[in-house]
Amino acid sequence: MERLLRTQMQIEALRIFCDLAQLGSFSAAADKNMISQSAVSQQLAQLERSYNCQLINRHRKSFGLTPAGQLYYNTCRDMISRHENFQAALADLKNSDRTRIAIAAIYSIGMHSLQPYIKEFISLYPDVNLNVEYLSNDRIYESLLLGRIDVGLVAMASGGPQIQSYKFADEPLVLVASPQNSISKKSQIDIDMVQYQPFIAFSRNLPTRNWIDQLLIRYNIAVKPVMEFDNVEMIKRVVEINSGVAIMPETTIQNELANGTLKSIPFSNKNIFRPTSVILRRNRAMTKHLRSFVELLIGKAVK
């Protein structure tokens, strides 16, 4: 037991050094690991005494790894990755009949695009417990980095040193209108026509809004939204009462299309879509079931 405890402490020390190197801040590394800034400094000092070399530059205007520090950082990452792979493999052996995969998706993907994959995976692995929750893009990234979830599904994935993303699906974007709007009678429409309609938009802080804004700029279209909302349900309700039109992923309005409360008008222009992605924490150890689930989502083997 004492040896196991010592090993865990050593692994935690490696994690703290990696966090310090990645974040470039003693206070940020301390906050992430819920220890004092002094404890981080002491651990670094102890490492440098042990190896008799400086691992991190501490100049006022710069903070970075020395060549020795970069070598140690690469070694730490490799050791942590190997340890996590061992733990994942051990968990597979111990809990092969009680495996759990935690998934978070933005609402539109989780309720629509993801569902067929969930059904197929459950049919293949009925003993695996899939736990799906719906979160905002930002919350999904946060939960993934903190280890609260195993896999995330987001729109317009943003990269980073700790995030690995894989293409999931390109969701067609369509013009959404009330059946009472005369534009809903059209079988398709040029995106240029959007600027002549009252426009209901996503809030400015959302990735989908940024993507649609760039799309409109590409076609040299200027719109002035009459209303902005941070979720698809509010946009749908406002469009239903004919207060304007919206550009939305077609997957998000399937129920309304079936009920006849909204109309979907495809664009005649090419490449009008919203990209979505599967995201994982980079260098994360994966159980065999998690790997199988991710490979099912992205349609190829995960390296």
C-alpha cells in the first residue's frame, strides 16, 4: 500500500509539472491542482535540486522551459500517458461488465445527429452504460479538460494543445420560416434573399452565430437581426409566430417540420452547412469500449 501511495504521489508531481509548463503560471497550476502556489514552487525546486539543472526560466518578462525542462516535460507526458493507459486497461479487466462512458453534446447534436449512433452502439455493447448530458460548447470543453466527461460533441470545434478533434457531421443549414410567411412556399432560395427578411439570430457569443456571420460575409450579405437568442428553442418559437426567419441546422427542427409548425427552405447555394466535431482530451487513455464508441462516431480508427 505504501509503495502504491508513493507511486500515486509521483504521478501527481509529474502532472503538476506538466500543468506548470502548459499554463506558464505558478498560480494557474496551483489553482488547477487545488494546492498552494508555494507548494508548486517547492516541488519545482526539489526537482531542480534532484536533477541539478534549471527546468524553467523565471524571468519577469518571460516564462518558459529550458532545454532540460523541455526534455523532462516530454518524459513526464509519456509517463503519464503510459500510466493512464495502464489504469484504463486495468479498469477494462476489472469492470468489463460495468463500463460507463460519459458523453456531453450541445443540445441540437445530442437530440438529433447523435441518436442513431447511440442506438447502434447499445445494440453492439448492451452492457455498456452511456451517460449523455446536454451542455453548451464552453461547458463541454471545460468538462472534458477536467475529466468529468470522456467525449464531447460540439459545433465548430476549436483546437488547442490539450484537445483532439475529429470531424463528425456537416449539418445542412436551411432558411427556417413560419408556414404563414410567403417565403415558405418556395422549394429553394438563394441565400441573398435573407437580407430582405426580418432576421432572428443566435447570440453573438455562440460559435454557430460566428459561423453564420462568416457565411453571410462570404456572400457579401448584410443583415440586421431584429432579435437574438442563445438557444435554438427560443429561435424556433419566435419564428413560429412569424416574427422573422432564421438560418438553422435542419436537424434542429425535425419535430416542428413533422408537426407543420415550421417550414424548411433549402439554399440553392453550395456548401451551406455547420460543421460538428467529436472532441477528446489529447493523449487521454481510452478503454476499448470508449475507443469503439469514438470510432463508430467518426467512421475510422482512432490512432
